[in-house]
Amino acid sequence: MGYAVRDVLAMTWRNLLTIRRLPQLLVFATIQPLLFVLMFRYVFGGSIRVPGVDYVNYLMPGIFAQVVAFGAVNTAVGLAEDRHTGLIERLRSLPMARPAVLAGRTLADLARNVLVVALMLAVGFAVGFRIETNAAKLLLGIAVLLLFGFALSWIFAFVGLSVPNAESAQAAAFPIMLPLVFASSAFVSTDAMPDWLEVFAEHQPVTAAVDAVRSLALGGPWLGDVAVSLAWTAGVLAVFVPLSVRRYRRGAAAG
């Protein structure tokens, strides 16, 4: 067990070193949500009305969810790139714990999400975002969201192991993420959507995560929203951790 933990930590550190050596990866990961904040706050925000709440307060939990959702795509791209260059085959030949490669990648991307969400929280306060509860509840909401992002990383670990290269991973990931992020309560109320789309938007995991953060940051009943989000997180992990590990082992057997 101790060796497995050591291997996971080593792989996590290896992936974090990639971010330190290529800081532009972090810069690009921050630019996209920053542009979304500026556009929805100052361009579209004036024409979007959400009853009972300032739009900037409604918006920022959606931005945080966007950060962790699109950050999960990085897991697919990184694993596909390592697979394409032969690094994963090299790692398979080493005497290390089998799950270390996948766990190290997803934990490194979780650490990256922590940093990017912290940056976007600072940006949010700068453009007028204010919590209406307290800091402890906001941090609980962020923790629920980061855990959801960690679960999404395992979906994209499976995607990254199933495609031949990084370009294919990115192409496969966006058709999954775009409807989940934009057909949700992240940026607008689901009440404004057509009935058929509203049903989907209200019962999908991104909406559950956003609603959990929003209720914890802005007040109101929050236990139910948090429970639904955690249930989605547990369900995604229960399905995609075994699928990803099995896919990784099948690759080893095929190699």
C-alpha cells in the first residue's frame, strides 16, 4: 500500500512539473473563463435578468463550474499525448502500481483546478461578486465543485485512453462538455429554455454542481442541492474509475 501511494504521488508530481515548466498551460486555462466573466458581466449581463439575485452573483458559480468542467478535458488530452508518445508503455514496463498513472493524472488536474478556481474567485470579487452567506459555506461549495471536477476527470481519462492522440481527445471531449456546460443553469436560468431542453438542463450533473455552489454562496436551502451533486459525483466515479482502469489494463495486455 505504501508503495502504491508513493507511485501515485510521484506521478502526480510529474504531471504538476509539466505545468511548472509550461506555465502557458495555466495561462491559457485561465484566459478562457476570464473572457467568459468579462463577456457575461459586461456584454450580455445587462440583458439577462434572474429574479431575486444580481446577475454577477448568479454568474460566478457557473464560471467556477465551467473551469472544472473544461479543466477535466485536460486529463483526456494529457493521457492521449502520453499514450501517443509511448510514455505510458514505458511506464507500464516499470515496477509501479498499475493505477498510479491514472490517479496521478487526475490528482494533478485536481490541483490545477484548485489554483484556477482560486484565481477566478479573485476575478469574481474584482467584478462585483459577493457572497450572501459566509466564507465557510462558500469554501464548502467550492470543495463540492472540485470533487465533481475530479469525477469528470475520470470520464476523460477513459476518453484519453480510447483515442489515438491529443487532437482526437480534444475533438471527442468538446461534444460531451459543450451541452453539459451550456445547457445547464451555469449562465442562465433553466426556466428560459424550451420545455424539452429545460428537462435535460435541470437533471444533469453540471446544473447540480452549480446549484450546490449557488445555494451555499447566496443562501437558501442547500443540503438537497449538495446531496444531489455528491450523488452525481459518486455515480460518475463508480462507473468511470473501473472503466478507465480496465481500459488501461487492456492496453497493457494488448501491448
